[in-house]
Amino acid sequence: MRPVEKGKHPTTPKRQQKIVLNDYKKAIPFLKERTGEYCHFCEMNHPTLAIEHIKPKEHFPRLINHWDNFLLICTYCNSRKIDRIPLSPYRQKYFWSHINNTLLTFKRNMFDFGKIEPMPQLSPEQKKRIVWTVLIRKLEMLIQDGKGKQLPSNMP
């Protein structure tokens, strides 16, 4: 999984003032421009992407239009993910593509597209974080350990 570098809140070109995003959908062109037309969950290239709220908008209405709460998501991943509150401390509990360099934690299985594996050098604590990340993103059917063995979905 590649890290997402979306940068700081978009600003106007001349005065460098923050652009008002009173509708979170207005952030889509800025995210596409900065990160490409990729789903930030599955990394597939998609022309049609939606906004994913890191902290669900139903539980955190004050963050509904907050730049730091946005990722891009495809319709497939959006239909599968869990809209639940990430467990605290969410930055330490999960690997987030906009915070962590997920290239160091996950790798794609080249022979079975869509399957991800934890990197073999990870500590047991980091492997737990991978499982938590997979569970909240509803990817538990896609994750394998480094030996091609399916990890149980009831972990940790």
C-alpha cells in the first residue's frame, strides 16, 4: 500500500488563504490532483471516487468538512467498510495511509492481486496494528501472513 501525501489544506493561488470546503465533496478534485485517482484503501485506479471520512461523519459531525478527515475511496471499498468509530488512540491502533508509510508494513501479493501481506520484519505489535487496520477496512478476507496463510478474522 502506498502512502498518501495529500498535503495541507488547499489554499487560493494568490493570497494563500484556505479554500472553504463547506461541502466535503468539493475536496475531491484537490485530493485527486495531489494523490492521483486512486482509492486510498485498495489502491485501484478509479475515475469515480468519493470522500471517505477517517472519523465517521455520523459520529463526528464537526469534522464533516475538515481536510484532515478526508481520504478518497472507491465505491467497492465504500460499500464494504465499517462505519464505526476507530478505537483510540486511532493513530497508534491502525496503520493509516495518510499518516504511516504503509509501503514498510504491507506488500501486495503479486500472484493473487488484491491480497495483501504484512512485511516479514514486523514486530508482533505492528502485526496487531495490521489486523486492526484490516478489520476496520473490512479487508479481513484479503490479508495473508507472510507465508501465504490466511489470518483469522477474529484477531487480535
